[in-house]
Amino acid sequence: MKRFYDLKVGGKLLIGFSLIIVVLLFYSVYSYLETKALTNYQNKAQESSELADFLTHKIVDHLKWVNQLGESVFYKEEITVQLDPNKCSFGKWYSTFESDNQEHKNLHSLLSAPHETLHNHARHLKDMASQGVDHNDQVAYYKKNVLKTVAEISSKINDMGSALKNEASENINAASEELSAMSSLIVVLTSIIIAVCFGISILMTRLIKKPVELLSDASKRFSDGDYKVKVDYNYNDEFGVLASSFNSMTRKISTYLAYLDKMPVPAMVIDKEFNIEYMNKVGCDLIGADQSKIIGAKCYDQFDTKDCKTDNCACFQAMNKKTGVTRETIAKPQGSEVPIMYTGAPLTDNDGNVVGAIETVADITESKEQEKYLERSTKRMLDE
């Protein structure tokens, strides 16, 4: 599973979409095969029905042929019916008949012998007439052989017609059952496909959403002052590279801030609106603030100097002049007055735009007391 998580985002999306395509391809192939089977049933039913109708017409054609032959025999007329079994209307169809249906081929072969016999009887009657055989014998031969054979042919054609109609009915029923089963299965497959696609979509969303949320949460915590935050995402995709870079950045910044925390004098970083973005431990101890909660507070509310909120503020001047500025003033942390000397230096981004300032503060109480002592000593000496 880790190997999958280590894939690049593009690779994960490719696998997700490939799975969806495979599912849809399976669905398409199944639908194609089922539609083909349904069409096959319909074609068989149509072929059987058309063949049954055709054979019905052929019965009529043979009856006409037999009646014409009978009239020639009974009325002592020349026999003019088609004697070649391959050239009569039925024979032309019979000799050219083709079908992929083996049952139709079997039914077709049953007509070959009686059809050939029928035409042989007609040729024999013509020979009898040409040889001057007694007319009554011709009539008797016609009744005994021709009518018997045509009755046999008609019976076989009727049987074939019934079989073909039954076959057509069976194919129609099979097509109906296939359609019903296909409809039910399509509903099931559609539900499964929707569920699979939905599941894949959720999985792919989580694969992308989770690391984004981790990085977003870590970034927010970092901006809120948690400089030791770490993104716990140990995979080798783009998010893993980004998480590793983020963790490396926070380690470096934490190291730099640790250096500032070890400074013996107060130090803080503010933005252009004088919101505190960082204050070291010495500074927080001076104003009695919690280092984790001071982020976002206004710097002038913490030190309350005479320079605060005026153009004399060293940080204000440093950000405007883009150079370091040092001033002395009186700070009032926790209600006490402390003489300080503080320096403001501008902070800029990669484009040189001022984004804030860093300030260091020195407690000059001892220096001021020494100045006052020297001033008093000098005055006393002058007065003496």
C-alpha cells in the first residue's frame, strides 16, 4: 500500500481513472454481447417466420402446378408444366437456399426427395401420353402417384411451417427473457459501477485532501506561533516532498528562534500593523506575558512607551526609512517604569518590500543611575 501512496499525484489519478475506464469498458463489452445475443434471437425469429410464410406460398404454387398437370391429363392436353425440378418456382428457391441455421438446413433437406419424385411423375405422365397409353391409366397414375406425392409434400411443408413458427415463438420468448434479464442486470451493474466510481472518487479525494489538510493545519499552527509544528506525512509523492520541505523550514526557523530565545536582551518581530509575530523569552518575562499567547498582540500595548503610537517609534521610522533606528525612552511593563534603549530594523521580502521590523531592547536603568550619580557628584564638587 505504501508503494501506492509513494506514487506521484498524477500517477494516483491515472490509476483511479484507469480503474473507472476498466469498469466502464467491462460494462460496455457486456452490453455489446447482450445486445448481440438479443439481436441474434430476433434475427432467428424473423428468419423462421419469413421462411414459414414463404413455404406457405410454395404450397399454393405446387397446388397450382398439380392442378395444371391434372387439367392436362384429364382433358388430354399437352403437358406444359415445368418438368425440371430445379427450374420450377419452388426448385429455384430450393436449389439456392442458404442458411446458417442447421435446423433450417435439416428441414430443407426433407423436401428434396418428394419434390424430385413429383417431377418424375410428371415426366412419366408425359411419356405415357406420347406413347399412347390408355387415358384411364394416365388418370389413375395421376391420382395414385401425383396426388399422393403432392399431399406428402404439403404435409411436410405444413410440418415445417409449424416447426418454424414454434421456433420463431421460442426465439421471441428467449429474446424477451434475455431482454428482461439484461434490464435487471444492467440496473445491478449500473448500481455497482456508480458505487465503484463513487468509491474511487472518495479514495482519490482522501488521498489528495488528507495531505492538503495536514499542510494547511500545520501552516496555521505555525502562523499562530507553534514553531515546532511538524507535518507527519512520510510518503514520496509531491505532498511528501512539500511536507519534508515544510518540516525542514520549521526546523531552521525554530533553530533561529532558539538563538533569539537565548539572547540576554528582549527581542521581538512585528508586522507593518505592529502585531507581534514573535517575542523571545526574555521579552515575555519582562512584560509578564505567555510566549505562546503573545502572538498577534499589539506591541505598543505591551511596552507602553512615550514613543509608542507616535512618529518617534524606532520601528515606525525603521520601516519608513528602511534602515536601523535606535532611540531611548521609558517603558512601562507591568506598571513599572524602565528606561530602555531600543533598536528597530526593517524586515523585507524577496522583492525588497518592507513587511515588518525586528526590535531589540536594552534595560539602561543601571546606566541612567550611574549618569544621575555622576551628575550629583559633579554638582556637589562644583558647589564646594
